[in-house]
Amino acid sequence: MAKLIDGRAVAETVYADLRGQIAELKSRGLTPGLAVVLVGDDPASRAYVRSKDKMSRELGLHSLKLELPAATTQIELLSRIEELNRDPAIHGILVQSPPPPQIDEAAIVRALDPRKDVDGFHPENVAKLALGDSSGFVPCTPLGVQRLLLESKIPITGAHVVVLGRSMIVGKPVALLFMRKGEGGDATVTVVHSRSRNLEEITRSADILIAAIGRAGFVKAQHVRKGVVVVDVGINRVEDVTKKSGYRLVGDVDFTAVEPQASALTPVPGGVGPMTIAMLMSNTVKACRRLVR
């Protein structure tokens, strides 16, 4: 049976370290501040924002949850972003995705002070990731994937990492991250997507398969070889009448089919998800240190 990589347990080790760092900063009169901006009332987005705000408060951060109506205009949102850019008590800013259709998300990301872009999507931070410049911020989910593998003692150097998906949220940045020189990098990386030929042949060659395609149960037994390490980034809602909510969460990997083949596997939920929030907190503390230096 595959070893389950417990994201909640690894996240707790991250928080234990962060609590020490936050206590040290507070002893110097500094409190890391995180602002999470939500436009509209999408239930999933609202739940994510609540969990981020809750963890911020549990760690003792200064947490600002800014909830704006769905009718908020682009100009109004840009004005609020500029206020947060100037606020010395705020060291990290995250605008919850996706925004309502009238909002140009790319323009909002570009408006962030890159030194406060703890989500790591500002063009300056993306460029630093591509250049191997560690002074930038790495997107939280790719960073969480890397930390999970490192904490699980899974060899990355020289491994063939296949990334299934090419989004700017996960696929592209996680590929760049695993190609970087140094600890947690030096891998041989292949990115496959919906247009890739011989997809199954490529995924079966992976030592580490990172599934981030956004399709429930897409990865089957025929996609993997014996002994592969599988990281399931997907979070998909599927109908389930046995649940009070009417749905359950599943990943991009057909867990039952793939688990007998894998040497290690992240569950959904409880795998990558908790690490995304942990890395957001870590990036916020990092931003505080840099901004007050």
C-alpha cells in the first residue's frame, strides 16, 4: 500500500516554526500583517477566506479580512489595493480568486506591491522564480508541494517530475520550482496537458507525478507505473447524496485505482490543501521580515 503523505501533519510542523518566528518579531514590536480581499459572495471563495483569516488569528498575525460586494468596480478595487500597498501594518496582500467578471484579475495582480504579493503571482515574482532569484515569492501551492516532498524524505534531485497541467496557479510555477538549483530542485521536469500526445506514456515515465489538471479522477492506473510518488493538487466537488452538503471533495487522481501502484500519495482532502495555507502564512512572515529590514 502507498504511504499517505499527511499534509495536515506537515503543516503543523510549519506552524510550529512560524510561531517561534512570530514571537521573535513581536519581541521587537513587529506583528506580521495579512490582508485577504474577497469580492463577491462565492461560497467556496468565502470558505477559503475564512480558513485563511482563522489561521492568521491563531498564529497571532494581524489579520484583515476585506469583503467587498459583487458589484465592486475595477477602479474601486484598485483603490483599495493601493490603500493596502501603503498600509505599514500590512505586509502581505491576497486577492481571492476568481473575482466577478467585471474585474480584470491580471490588472489587479499587477497593481499589488510585489513585496506584499504573498500569493507569488505578480510578474516580478514570476520572473524571479524563472530566474532562480530567491528574493521573490513562490506561489503557495507549488511551495507546499515541494515542502511536502522534502518533509517526506522523497528524493527530488535527478528525479523525473511530470506535471499534469500548465496553469499559472500551479503547473507552470511548480515546474520552475522543481527545476531550480538546490534543495527541493534539480529535477528533470516534463509538463503535459490536454494537447499532449502520448500523455499516458509520458506520465508512466514519472518518478513523481503532480496532478493539477482540474478534472475529478482523471489520473487512472494506466497513467502511472509501480513505485511512483503521486501528488494530487486537484480539489473537485462531485455530487454525493449521502453527504449533508450534497457533495464531496475529490482530487484529480482516482485514488482507489492509483493507490496500489504508488509508493506514496497525497489524499484529498488533507494533502496539498493544508499546505497551501501554511505556505501563505510562511510567505507573510517572510514579507514582514523583508519590509521592515
